[in-house]
Amino acid sequence: MNITSKGQVTIPQRIRNKFGLKPGTAVEFVVEGDKVVITPRARKSDATMDWLNEARGVLKGMSTDERMKLTRGED
């Protein structure tokens, strides 16, 4: 495997699959002694996304009418 003149390298498909590296995955390079390690970058916490992830599934099992009553404040 070679680095291109633009500093690019292709990560083999089997490695991308094993570690879930998809197009758009942010990565970082970490120097560990005489090695360079590439790792997926941790996503920054977003309060709105955190709330949405917690709320996901809360309305599961409700009918559309029940959901509409809930959002309208009807009893």
C-alpha cells in the first residue's frame, strides 16, 4: 500500500468492515512511540441529539389518535 502525492491511502475493505468505518467517518491519527494509529474520532455530545436518543421509542405502541391527543393536550 502506498501513500498518494496528496497524502491519501486506501483502507482495505475488510478493515473498514471490521471497524465500521464508513464514508464520512471522522478519524484521527495518534502517534504512539514509533507508530501512527488511526482511530474513529469520538462524536461530540449534542444536547439535542442526546435528548432525541433518550426520547426515541417513548411513543412506540401508541395509535396515531393517541399520539395526536397527547400532543394537543386532550384528555
